[in-house]
Amino acid sequence: MLSIKTNLGSFVAHKKAFSGDFMNSRFANISVNMKLALGFGTVLFFTAVLALVGWTSLDKLIYRTDRIGDITRLSDNLTTLRIARLQYMLTDGDETAAQNMQGKLDVFKAQQQSLLVSFNNPVNLKPLRELADVTRDYEASLNSMRAAYQAGANVRNEMTANGTAAMQAVESLNNAVMQIDPSDPARFDLAQLANSARQDLVLVRYEVRGYTGNPNDKTETAAFQQLDSAISHLDRLKAAFGTANREQIAQFESALRNYRSSVDAFKATTQTAASVRKDLTTQGATIVKLGEELYGLQMQMGKEDTAHARSLQMGCVVLVMLLGILAAVVITRQITRPLRDTLAIVERIASGDLTHTEAVTRRDELGVLQQGIQRMGTTLRELISGIRDGVTQIASAAEELSAVTEQTSAGVNSQKVET
């Protein structure tokens, strides 16, 4: 088991060493021009990446700013719509003011619909859907208010017609009383009752005018009290006149009761309008709240985008610096180390050491230079070896010549002696 682990460990180590040597040899065989191009190209590539990150971050910030502008325009349109609504209310439902309010509502709805298209982040969808629902409710309330004001205008017309009819009836009754013989003792009492009915109607119309001009609890109470008082005097009026002038009294009673019905209808429309105004106020506040929520979301997303962009840019800067340093170190080592090796070979050759021969496997310019120097060293070594062999041969020949010379000299000397 131990041997298996040992063999496995040695295999992994050998594989890593082989991979590292293989990568180094592959990179070493690349030309110097290509090494420099790779180094500068890497730096330029990551510089372009950094520029792209900055551009993308800037685009996101511009997008977020545009969305904030959309929300601001929506708030401005809501403010304009609310002003138009107040103007419509101040004019008591004037049609020109109603058309202006409708135009502002259409602009607000168009802006609100554009937000649904522009805001594609899921975080924004919930408040946007709520905003769409509240906008529909707001439009329905505005339509209800317009209907209430139109109904109020119709009721005012009916009120005016009924008041005019009642006044004509009571004037006709007064004229009929004036036609009674002055010597008739009942003439004076009937004239007082007819005049009292006329005064009641005048007071009713006065109080009702005050109520319609300024609807509140006080004016409402005064108007209905005066109406009830005038209607309660009808029985006394009918009892006093009996069968005489029954038609005028019936017309007066009918007109007065119709007048009361018109005032009741005006009260109902006023209450409806007041209720709708409360709904509009609540809905407007909800729209403002949702707009502020959307604005806050965009501000928060803007901060997150800024932080993310800053982190991404810092990361890219650090990565570019590290890769630049790494590329500089690797390329420098790939160039300076073989130069040092080549310089060492040249110095050994210059010092006369021609015994070292190293295998050169690099195929770049520096490898070619080292191979050339190696061939030069080999050639010098072979040349010097040849010279040494020649010198040895010359020395041997000289020794042989010297021996021959000595032998010749000895022979000559021996001949001299013999002679």
C-alpha cells in the first residue's frame, strides 16, 4: 500500500514537472518579438477590458440616472394633475377645466405606462404594479368626481327651475288675493298668509343659495330648517284658503317640495364629491409614496452599481498590474537568463576553457545565438586540437631529426678517428 502511494506521488510530481518543463520549453521556443508582443498585448488587452468595464459602469449609471429622471417626471405630472383637479373643483365643474384635467391625466397615465416598459428590474415590478392599480383607482375617482359635479350642475338647474316655479305660484296666489273685494274681512288675513309664504320662499332660496355656494354643516342645517319651516306652513295656508285658489296653492306646494328634492339631491352629490375628494387625497398620497419608494430603489441601486463598478475597476487594475508584473518578470527571465548563459559561455571561451559543451534546445533568437557560440567553441576546440596535434607531430619530427643528426655526427666523428 505504501509503495502504491509512493509511486502515485512520484507520478504526480513527475507529471507536474513535465507539464512545467513543457510549458517553459514551449514559451522559450517563441521568438523574442513574439514574447514582447505577447507581453505588451496582454497589458493592452486588459487595459481594453478595464476601459470596457468603465464604459459599462458609466452606461449603468446613466441608465439609473434616466430612471430617476422618469420618476421625477412622474411626480411632476402628478403635481400638475392635482393642480388641474383643484382648478376644476374651484370652477365647480367647468367643462374647460375638466378637459384640462383630463389632458393632464392622460399625460400622467402615459408616463406611468412608460415606466412599466423602462423598468425591467424585478425589484421595481411590485411598486410599479401597485402604482398602475392606484392610477386606475385615481382615474375612476376623477371620473366619479366629474359625474358628481355634472350631477350637481343638473341639480342646480332643477333647483333654479323649481324655485322659479314656486315664486311664480306664490306671486299668482298674491295676485289672486289682491283681486278679493277689499270689504271682505278675510282679505287681510289671506294677504298676510300669502305674503308670509312669499317671505318663506325668499328665505328658503337665500339659505339654499348660501348652502350651495359654501356647503358645510352650518349652511346645510340653515337651509333645511328653512325648507322644513316653509313646508310646515303649507297646511296653514291650505286651511285658510280652503277650496279657493286651490290650483295656485297646489302649484306652490309641488314646486316647493320639488325644490326640497333638488336640495336633497344636491346634498347627495356634495357628499359624493366630498367622499371622492378624500379618496383622491388618499390615492394621491399613495402615488407619491410609491414614487418615493421607486426613487429610493433607484438611488439604492445606483449606489450598488457604483460600488460594484468601483470594485470591478479596482479588481481589473490589480489584475492588470499583477499580470503586467508577471509578464515583465517572465519575459525578462526568458531574455536575460539565456543572455547570462551566453555571456558565461563567451567568458569561458575567452579565458581559454573550451571543454564545456552544453545542449541548447531553445529555438528563439537567443537559442540560435547560443547554438552559434557553441559551434564557434566546437570549431575553436577542433582547431586548437588540430594545432596541438600538428605541434606534436612537428616535435616528434624534430626529435627524430635530432636523433638522426646525432647519429650522423657520431658516424662522422668515428670516421675521423679511424682515418
